[in-house]
Amino acid sequence: MRKALTLAVLLIITLPLVAGSVLQTFTPHYPRNLSMGGAAVASSRYEEVIFSNPALVGSDNSYLALPSFSFTLYNFNQLVQPGGVLDIFLTQGGDEAVNRALNQLINSIGAGESDVVSAQLSLGFISGFTGLSVDSGLRVHSTGAGGESSTLILDADFAISLAFALPVEINEHHSLSFGISAHLIFRGLTLADMYSSTPGGFTAGSIYDFYKQDDTLAGVLNQVPVAFGFAIPLNLGFTYEWRDIITAGLVVRNLNGRYHMQSYSGVNQLYYMLTGGYLGSVPPGNPEKGISFEADTDVTLDLGFAVSTPQGGVWDWIDMTLAFDLVDVWNLFARDLSTEGLISRIRTGVEISFMKTFDFRFGINSGYMSFGFTFDFQVFTIDFLYATLEYGETTGARPLDLFTIAFSLGFEK
């Protein structure tokens, strides 16, 4: 125990020595966690624990997802309004409708940093105290003045993750668990140019030009510089449990989260160098390499607390979990100890499960509400999530809402 406490203290001390962030770290999009306000340290389950807190890997007996898929639209409220993108797609057809829908989508992009759309595909397996997952995600986000002049950035990730937990039984009521997860993450993202490490891409207005080309895919693949590389970050977790009712935990995320990147003149050029072939019907030009660079991502220390209903009695058909997280604790006390800084780091949520078939969730993330629900048909589940996230530097500066629908095929026990 003394050695474990010493290790935890050393990790906390060394956090400020980590270089500043250049890229966001890759974390799969989990509808359950986000609908509970982002709380995850002590309340995550199944495939969520591999990234959220590996010390929880042994909390559930077994889990298998073959596969799970999610799709997310951002700025959702504006897109579903009458005359919005979804209204046009659902009620109209033809090339003219596509042009109007593209115009609506481009004009909905606001100024500053934001997300536009994302998709994720995952496979997960947990047995005993070992977890394995394969996660891939594609994210389109934007920066700039908004509308047609916004820059769209494509960010693709592929991660292979392995997690282990070591339980320590104190007595029949109290237990501890230590966990570690390692993630081999391959990342590709568009750049401002092949001689710069700055994420960039193409203006939102140029979508029209790509769309009008005979081979739209080749236009994007051949003309937009990209960077490709990898990182092997580690997560360390710890939990304390009392009778499977109260759980407290902490997790240090993204240790060794440095990406080693190489830039190329386009996706097709990268593909040609790797395989000798090309994508689309238009061959790439002369393959070129740009600069190689390294990009750091933030290390965080998060704390969490959860209370769950006991087993037996009425709780066989109604389960409830309350969760509270305080994230990025080091930066809170070292750089941003204020009421606003505290509120921006609080994640809290509740989950109510009826007969292990229907789950309802509600949460508050940095002062913004979120909610979601799940239909569980034993081997098939469908999740819905609606949430608002802050993209500005302060709470209330730039909130952006999102809607996620997720499907999963597999089983849990």
C-alpha cells in the first residue's frame, strides 16, 4: 500500500512537467458517460472502463461487443429546425436539395473551435480482469470565422487497447483495485500545409467545389495535406469499493501521450507510399513527404465517486447509480482555482435502469444539461444521447449541442 501511495504522489508531482497540449487526446465517444454529464471515473461499465478507468475492468464478469457503432451530429438544434439540413433531406430530393442541404450545413458552422460531425466503430471484450478493445473514429471539426470561411479539419483515429486490473480484497465489505491500460493509437489529420504541424484542411465553402468534381473523393484525397503517426498513451487507475454500493476512484490519463507524426502532400500520396496503389479513380501526383514532428497531449488527474443500489429485493428490477467527478484536478489547483474553474470541471449524473431493459440517464457537465436513454434487447442495444458541451475558454462562451445515436451487438453478463 505504501508503494502505491508513493507512486500516486510521484505522478501528481510530475504532472506539471508535461509539455503543453498540441493535439486533443483520442477518447472514444461513449453515449452512456456523456448522458451522465461526463462522469466516468467511478461509474463506468463494460467497454467504457478501458479508457475511463482500467481499475474497473473487473467490476463486470464479462462483456462482448461485435461491434458497436455511433454517429453524432453537432449543432443539432439548428439542423433539425424547419428548413434545416435534416428537414431538406427527409422531405426533398434531387441535386438541388443536396445543394441546399450543403448550404444550410455550411452556414450553421459558427466561429471558433467546434465539431461538425463524427462517427465511431468499436469492438470490445472483457473477461475476468482483462479487457481488449479496437476503436476507430472519424471526426470533422472546424475553426475560423464561421460559415463558408471556416476551416474544416478531418481527424481519423484507430486504437488497439489492452487493460488489466489487480483486485485486492480487504474483507467481505471493502476492496481495492489497481488498473493499467495501454493504447496503441494511429492518427491521421489534415494540415494547413505539409511543412507545418498546425492542423488545418480546406474551407467549408470549398465543399461545393469538391462536390462538383467528377470524382469528389479523389479531389479531397489528392489536394489536402495530411499528417500520420502514432502514440502509446497509458492510463493508471485506482478504486475503493464498499459492498458494491459506494465506489471512489482516481485515474491518471494519457501518460506518454506524445504523437510521432509525419506529413504528406495528401491521403493518396500516403496510401501510395504504403501500398503502391491509390484510392479513387484519379491517381496521385508525385508522392511527397513533408516535415516530421511530435505533438503532445494533456495529462490529467481525475477523481470520481459513485453510489449504486444494493443487489436483491426490489433492486432486482430497478437499479440506480449516482455519479460525481472532478476532472483535471491538477490544473484546477495549480492554475485555475476559482468558482468558474471549479464549475467547469464538475461532472455529475444519474442512471435509472428498469428491469435491465430500459435505462434513463441525466447529467450536468460544466453547468450544461445532458440526457439519454437505452433500449436493451439482450443481444442488441440502441442508445440515444442529447448533450451540450462548452467549446469556449469560459463557461457560457461557446456552447454547442449534439445528438448521438449508437447501436451495439453483443452480450453482457
